[in-house]
Amino acid sequence: MAPFLRLLTAILVLASIAGCSGPDDAPELDPVFVVMCDDIDPGEPPHPCCTGFAFGTQVVTANHCVPDDQARLVSNRQWLHTASDSQIGSVVARDSARDIAWLTAVLDGPGLEQGGPVALGDSVTVLARFGAKPGTAYQQIIDRWRTSADTDYGDSGAAIVDATGAAVGVLTQCLTADGKQCDMSTGIFVELP
């Protein structure tokens, strides 16, 4: 029964993020978080810099997204509806080598569960602010994976989930040919420890 419930939760999460359900009938679980920029001009509206996700009872993001001990977080659902209701998350752990940070947060529901190891050719999905971005894990580079999912600036820290909706990694960067623009079909992620 537990695998069925996990699969059902994953389907609801992906359907909600992909836009299959409207704002009024969205499930309570909202794993996607927005990490706000540190250098917010008080005279300007806040804007997002990175993505994160609810994992267990914390929010996980890329370590480079939280250079200080705290970060301003907002759930993606709140971001889409209010663009202003945020909370401060404190860093509880970092893995600089993997570029992962774990933060405290008040969650809308249970976080994503951890999946198994990634293998070459696995279907993976990036849970980004603007929807679920499907792709495959097509090349391993030491401890990182390349994915064919359409990634963009601001997607750093997004969850990489497997076919069952379990978290298997964290998006750490998009490849840049000229150092200025993302290659929209090649992102790099690291597996969760």
C-alpha cells in the first residue's frame, strides 16, 4: 500500500506543477520553493534567484543559492498567488562539494521522499518554478549528471525526481557555452547523499 500512496502523491505533485489542476483544486503538497535574492532593493518588488524543494521536514536547494546562514523562502504556490508572503529559512547543513544546502522551513505538506541511485538513461524531471521539465540522465561526469531537461537560470536548487516522483538529486547549474547564457537543454545535477 505504501508504494501506491507514494506513486499517487507523486502523480498529484507533478500534475499540479505541470498545470493540470487549477489553483482552487491544487493538492496540499507543494514541494517547490522559491529562494529569493539577497540583494533586494526595498523600493523594488522581491524577485527569485533560485529554486528549492521540500525534502522531509526541510527545504533543500543548491548551496551557492544561500551564501549566508539564512535565506528568504516562499512556497511556489504562495509566490504564484501573493508574490510577497515569505519566511526566513536558516541553514542547518551544507555539502559544499556537492553544492547542496538544507534549511529550516514551514512546509505546506510532507516533503518529497528520497529515491534510489540514478543510472544512465533514467527518466528524470526537474521540478522548477515554471513547471515540471522532463528529461533523461544522459551522461555522468565524476559525481555530477547531465540531463536533457530544459533548464534555465533560476532553476538552480530544483529537485530532480525519478519516474515515481521521489527526489534523486539537486540541479546545481546549467551549462554555458559563452559564460552568459544557459544551454536550455543541458543541466547538471548532483545526486542526494
